[in-house]
Amino acid sequence: MTFTAEQIASYIGGTIEGDSKATISTFAKIEEGVPGALSFLANAKYENYLYQTLSSIVLVNRDFTPSQPVSATLIRVENAYEAVARLLQLYESMQQKRVGIHSLAFIDPSAKVGKDCYIGPFVAIGENVEIGDGVVLHPHVTIGRNAKVGNDTEIYSNAVIYHDCIVGNRCVLHAGCVIGADGFGFAPTANGYEKIPQIGIVKVEDDVEIGANTCVDRSTMGATVIHRGVKLDNLVQIAHNVEVGQHTVMSSQTGVAGSAKVGEWCMFGGQVGIAGHIQIGDHTSIGAQSGVSGGNISRRGGAILMGYPAIDHKVWARQAAAMKQLPEMVKEIAQLKKELEELKNK
């Protein structure tokens, strides 16, 4: 399918500089541009590629000023990254959707499956499961008894939704993710560890995306809740009874321990660790490999934290700079001690 610069600019509210009749039929990174492709420039470090790209159309921010002539047609928008995301969503929505139930899928007779669904081979749907309209279940998905999946949700191969858990509308669950495995609850006894039954559920609200091999554990009692709009990267661990506020995002290998409460619109970098039973305030950003080990920061909404234990990022930056000087400081202190001893001896 082909689109003109004029059509694209109209859809995303952009301003054209160049040939309004320029056409594209695919997308490409700006450094790998080809004729007929649309690219975008949102990061200044890639600017040099703009002057050599073969892409026919490039999205740029409105305030961008090129330092050299540009052969591609430019479309200026408020935010080039957001604009290309909208176009990619449009492109994906125009792809033909698969519909039908494969002969090798197993659906319990008591289960309810909505309209216009695709259920691939070796999918297993347990008793009393409810599947909404337009759901896509890729091969080898397993959905346990009494679970519910909302409309237009897509679940990729080998993902598992345990019994009684709830997944909302328009969610995406990537390959191998597990929703509702037992929380890590064991009571120490004289003979070892006695398992504490995890009788709660997981509730995933609308418009949530969960990455490959990410695990969200069921609660001991009540529910582990992932609120609407949350985005979890691959290999994230959400423990039992955790609550993640709406529109929070977490990068890969982040771990949130049991009963922690994470606010809305938070951003966690890779390998962030959150200790159990603490609260993280709204709009909190935590840098990669940082750890929140104790206390509540619920009253510090908007904080930017780094390090272990996580502290204000500016303080952490000063400490990190000082760490580089430690070897020399040790030498200097040793020398000062030596000189002090010499003075005492005199």
C-alpha cells in the first residue's frame, strides 16, 4: 500500500517541506533508508544520516534546523518519535487479521469464545474460560480454568494464563510470559519450608503490554494488579500482591518484590530492584541497576533516583565522580599518615 507525503502530513498534523507527492510504501531506519521508505529523525546524534539517506520522506521535529541540504521530503511534526509510532500503529491495523479456530486447538465445551477470534494449533483453553471478541491466540497458548481474556487481546506462543486470572481488552502478552504462577511464599519450619497456598489472582487491566518471559505472580489473597496502560519489558518479575499504577513502564530484568505498590506514570530502567512492602510515588523515575531497599518514597512523587540504595540522581552523580578519585585519595592519606608519624617521632 502506498501513501503520499500529503496524506501522511494530513494524518499526523505535519507540515511538508519538499515534494508533497512523494510516495512511500515501507518504513526504514534513517541510516538504512531506501527509495520509497519513510524514516524519522528524533535524536540529534543521527542527524548526519539525514543528509545521505535514500528514504523518500523523513519526519523531523518542528524546531529542527538542517545544517546541510536535504534531498528527502521533510514532514515537520511536534514529536517525530510519537508521529512515527502513530503511523506504525496505522500500518499494523491495516494488515489482514487471521480469524478461525485451528483443528488442533483444544477448547473445553464449557468455555465461551467471542466473535472473529483466531485460535492457533495446540492452544489449550480450560473449563469456564471466557474469551472476548477479536482475540488472537498463537500456537501453544494455555489458558487455565475460569480465566477471562478481554476483547482484541493478542497472546503469543507459549504464554500461560493460570486459572481464575483476568486479562483486559487490547492487551499484548508476548511469548513465554506467565500470568498467575504462585507467588514465592514459604514458611520456615524445623523440617524445611512449608508452602503457603497462593489463593489469589492476577488482574491485568486494559491496554497493557507484557514482554517475553515476564512473570506476574498471583497473590496470596486478593489480587496482584497491573493497571491500565502499563508496559513491562522482557524478563520482568512482578511478585505476589504487587500493584503497578497505570501507564508505568519497566525495562528488562526489573524485579518488584511482594506487596510493593508502584505509582502511576513511573519509569524504571533495566535491572531495577524494588524491595517488598514499600511504596513508590507517582511519576518516579529510577535509573538502571538501582535498588530501592527500604522505606517509602510515596510522598516524593516525581523523584529521579539512582544507585544502591537508590538516592537522588544528582547526589548519586557526585558520589560516582568521587569514587573515581578514591585510589589517589587512599595513596594521599597513606602518605599523610606516614608524614604525621615522622613528625611525632621528631
